[in-house]
Amino acid sequence: MKWDISSAGITLLTVVQEAAQAETETLRLHGNPEAQAQSWAMQVSAVLRICSQTVMPFFTQQLSVRSQHLHRPAVEIPARLQPIQVIHRLQLQYRGGFTIPISTPFALTGSATDTETPGALTYIWEEMDLGAAGAPTAPVGNAPIFRSFTPVASPTRTFPKLSDLLNNTSTIGEILPTYTRALNFRLTARDNNVGGGGINFNTISFNVSNTSGPFVVTQPNTNVTWNAGAQTVTWNVANTTAAPVSVSLVNILLSTDGGNTFPTTLLANTANDGSESVTIPGVNTTLARIKVQSVGNIFFDISNTNFTIANTNAPNISHVQLSDMLKTAWPATVTSTVTSSFSLDSVWVNWNINSVTLSRQFKLINTSGNIYSAIFNSINADVNPGDVIYYKITAQNNSAGHEVTATAVYNFSIIDGSLCEGFFSGTFPPSGWSFEFSGTNYWSRVTQSSYGIGTGSAKYDFWNAQASTGSQSLITKTFGSTVAGDSLRFDNAYAPYTDGSTDSLEVLTSTNGGTNYSQLIKFWGNNVNGTMNTAGASGTAYTPTSGQWVTRKYSLPVGTNKIKFRARSGFGNNLYLDSICVLSAPPVTPVAASIKLAQQGYFDTLTNRLNIRDTVKFYLRNTASPYTIADSGSVVMDSVTLTAAVTFPNAQTGTYYIVATGWNILETWSKAGGEAYTRGSVLNYDFTTASSQAYGNNMILLGTKYCIYSGDIFKDYAVELVDVLLIYNAALNFESGFIKNDVTGDRLVDLSDILIVYNNSSNFVTRKAPAGASPLAITGNKVSRQDMINSLRSAENIYKESVNSDLKDEKQNYDNMRNGKK
């Protein structure tokens, strides 16, 4: 064989392939695999020495790969040979014999099944052509034009490499065919079982014709911007519909990740005619690519450059990311502003706890205008301090394309609400804490601890920080908002430098999680009268002893939830901080609220008393959408004073709506704007004095008292036909006792109950509450309202006839009795 040093790469490939064929035939018979590997390696090693540095690593890899599968059986049973396990059913996607155009990318795909160790296969596609020696960049005849790469898990190989196609680059040893010729490839599958695996291979042959090609995407092929909707894709057919290529159909695919994947089929099995109108989906991306792919063949082309899809029809979502929150505040409320040129189909949140796999979901409710809001569909027990909540918001409109927009994935943490840091952990800053600095950061953790108790403290290195350093800050995590009486306590140690340099430490507080800060206290340190000093002046870098610490304590502004320690260097001496804690004021014991109300049915205008003592449940709900429940309490109303003493054990000082509900009264909210509540003080509220005491004036005047409407038996936040029918049937059945159908509280369901519910139904009495307020959980019947209406519909005509015949007189008698007339 004649060696051409200038084309050693091509010549060596021929040698490798010849050796591989010999190796394979021997392997299939009964030779010694160990000896075969050594012999084959010796044949190639001399050639490797004359290869260029560019090509040599490729052949070194292949030598290793081929030797590997030869060694494995011998290692497993060195004394004697046994048949090597073979991977079953290795198949290729095409039979071969077809023709592709010149200068056009293509892809080969196979598949294999291994019954012994499924899932452990790797694949390698190799060109098996033997051609004349020559320069790697100028092949002739059937010279190989595609190098081998190390085996991979995918049975598909793109020619040339996908990364080269996307970046418009090339790798030495990969050249698209530019003239008529034949191509032969082998797919080898390997079982990588460490106990001794097997191999199998299959080959495919096809042709290249210079009468067609190159097949090229021509539009879009630059960094253009397309709107979602109808667009035209064009490509150069380049005679690929004619024989011998004969491809009449193509698929048009879309990528939104720069061409790495093409999950979206814009058109399937469309004519290979060079131009097609497609519908671009409603996405927003700057990484779009188009792929036109032959049907029944292996060639394709991808547009050269990423282009932009601007989804002008898509909804727009505006949202302020939720910040870290206390466990006690969970579940949180998500609020967003969603606008669209079309009506919105839905807006929803995908989320999860401690996972970016957003497997949970809930819908956002349109509370007003373009505002959508709802609380997470979770309970407080679901989260713990330290948990991270991941979420994103998605909106879809009702346009013809039903465009969808999604935000980025946001996250925030659940915090425990306390702050007490002793710097015990080696992690610095501690979890949730942060630095604020430029240049070199002079904050660090050291092992000295206040009063010699503990394992560490925070140090600011004034000794090395030049006066020009500027201010640098250590910032605490966000913690629970402070209340009146809370205070900050910390320990510090500091010795001034002997030359009179003045350092300073400023403590600042924030009530909005660090957006703004206000000064709490400022210290300075020097060798004269520094307020930061805890030890005498020192001419060397200061390290405190256990007796050189001072504890400081300062009252905090109400609402403080973040603290900043800001140091400004005068090139003096070192400062140490430890045991930084927020101390809570002594707990405030809640005092029972005094709430007065009268239920319409129970109230007797003659005595200004209730006919019966009954339980009412009261809720405190926040005054901001979606008006989440802050606390609740149940109490039996005093029938004489119309007053309930209800305790809200968990509510903190704030402003709340008071919401009253019971088993046969309509849910009623207190007046617009809510009521101020101070924990530890009595909350007094009287619904009976004016209709304006209820949200939307939603009460009825009886005598001198305004009363909450009765008759919502079905508990669907309205008094309507279903409630009338329930009461009517109960009256027909002569129900009696302490039951919910007894609206008047006289222990009997009769005409008087029917009249109250019927009148309220006729007047369309319904719950009135702030827009977007979610209803409380229905505690009434478990069947649907429609089922109830259907089941009682037959009684409706009977009831109406009864009203028409004799209820008019009975009503008059009843009204006379209630008003004290004989």
C-alpha cells in the first residue's frame, strides 16, 4: 500500500475500516479476542504516529472503542471462549437504494432491542466506503467523507453534526457530498453491560446525484421577525421532485429553541413545490428555526439563522413577583394584570413546592377590570420555613389561534418569621442574608464569639479596608413584621486604632422588605470617645477577648421586617457583631369582640328580642383582594341583647371586614372599607343601627332594628326558589324542633317561615361583598342546586295555587299579629 503523508487522515480511515472488517469477521468465528485487540492495535499504532494532531484524537477514540468490546468477553471468561451475546433486532429506518441531492444535510436513524440489559445501549454510525487517498477537504471517487465519533445513546446521527448546521461551521472529517457517488454506512449497537455485553450492526447503502440539490430553505433564512399567524415558507426544490431523488412531499417543522428540537409540525405531507403558507403558533421567541424535511427520504435543510416570532395576538401579563413570606401568611395571593386584544379564555397559575416541575394548578379569577387574583390552592400545613415556592402565570385568549402567554418561573421562600442569628454555621452570609458592597468585600465570619459563648461572629475588617472603600453592608433575611414593643438586640466588640482613625456603623431598618431603609442608630469608633468602642485603642489588628463585648438593645419601628448593618471605613480597627436578634414584646392576649346583630326571622318587633338563641359564625377577612380569612370564631347570640362576645385568637392588629353567617341566614359583610381591630382591645360593631352597617346596605328594617336576611337554607348565597321549596316541603311534612328550616325560631315549620323566604326570594335577595371575594365553603346540602330544583319542581305549582287561594288573608293576619294588632 502506498502512503500519502499529505492525506494521512483519509488513508488511515481506510486502514481502520479494513482492520475493523477483519476484526468483526474474526469475532464472529472463534479467535482469541484478547489477541485480536492487541494485533489490531499494533496495525494501527504505526499509522497514528504519522497522523496530524487534528485527526489523531479521533482515531485514538476509535481504537479504544474497538478494543473495548473485544476485551470484555475475554475478561469475563479468560480460560475458554463462549458465544458472545448479540443485541437483537437492530433495524434501520430505511432499506437503502434511494438517492439524495448533493450538498444537502441528511440524517440516519436505527433502532435496536436488547433483551438481557435493555436501556444500556450505545450507537455509532460509521461510513464504510473505501476510496482513494487524498486531502480530507477534497475527496474523489468513493473516498469516505464522514469521520466517526464516539458512541452515543441516540440511534440517530445528523450529517454533518447538528451544532455545525446551526452555527454554519464545519468539523474536519465531515463534508457533504458534492458529486454523484454511492454512500455506505454501518450502525453498530453496543450493550454496555459491565459483566460482558454484546454487539450487533447493520448497513445501509444509497446514492447521491448531482442532478439535484442543494435543497435549501430560503425563507425565513435571516434574522427576520414574523408575527404569529399566516406566513410563507419557501425553499429551493433543486430538482428533488425528479428522478432519481423523486421526493414529492415534505414536512415543515418549527423549532423555538434555536434548532435543537423541532416539536411543532406546521405542515405534514405537503407538496414539495418550494412554497407553502403556514400558520405560526402564538408564541414569543427569538430562537425560531424552520426545517423542511423530505418525506420517504433522509435529506432536509434548516434555516441558517434564528429568527423572531412576535405574538402580537397573545395576552400580556403584568405581575410583581411575590417576595419571601411568613409561614403564617400562607397561602399567599397571586395577583396579575392581564390585557389582550381578544377576550380571555382563562388565566391560571402552575406551581409547586421545592420543585421546578410545576405539577399543581389553580385558576385566577377576574376581580375587576384587567385584574386577576386568587390564593394558592393549599393550606398552611403544606409549607414549612425554608420551603421554596415556584410558580408561573399563564393566560390564553379566545382568538382564532387561542394564543397563550406564560411568564417566567418565579420563586419565593417561606420564612419562619423570627430573627436570631449567632453565626454558628460556616455558611456566610447565613441563609437569607446578603451583602451590599463594591470592590472587595470586607465582611466575613470568624470563630470569635460574644462573651466566649458560641462558635462564630460577623467581622468587618476596618483594619484592611481603606478609607476610600465606601460603605459595605450586611443585611438580614426578611422576618416577621414587628409590633409595638419589639426590639433589636445584638452584641458588638470594637477597639479603635491608635492614630485617631474614625470608623462608623449605621443600623437601618426597613418595613417593606428592603426597598427603603431608615436609620435606627449610628455608632462611631475612634481613640477619643467612640460610641462603638468596647476596648482600648490598639496599634495592631484587633481580636476581642470574651470580656470585651457589649450588648446593645433598641426599640424597633412597628412593621420592621429587615435590618441593615452598614459599615464605613476610616481605615481604623476591626468590628465584630454577634447574637443579632429581634425580641418580641410580651404577647398581647386577644380581647373578645362585641358584635351586635339580629336575624330577620328570629327578631320579634314587639319585644325587640330574638325568638331563639342560635349560633352565628363570624370571620375577619382582609380588606385587600381576594379578602382572605384572617381569623374566625363561633358564638351563640344573646337573644335579649342581640350581642355576641366572639374571640379572634389569631388575628393581629389591622383592618378587617366582619362577615356573619349561620345555618339559615344570608352571609353578610360589614360596611365598605372594613373595621380597625387592635389586638388586646375590644372591637365593637353593631349591624342593627343602620343599613349602611352592612356592605351594600344589604339588610332589612324590622321595627327599629336592621336585620340580616333569613332564608338562605341551601347556602348558595341567595334566597331563591330552591329555598322556598325546601321550606314548603318541610311545612308539608310538619317538621318541628330546633332545625334549620325553622326560619322564625318558633320550633315549627309553617306558613310564617314560608312567607319570609318567599318574600326575600321575590325581592332577589343575594349576598353583597367586595368584587372578587371568594365565597365561604358551602356547609348546606351536598346535592347541586339544579338537582334540588328538579326534584322539587313538581311542588311549585301546588305552592303557587295555595298562595293564590288563601295566603293573602293569612299573611294579613300574620302581619297584624307581629305588629301587635288584635
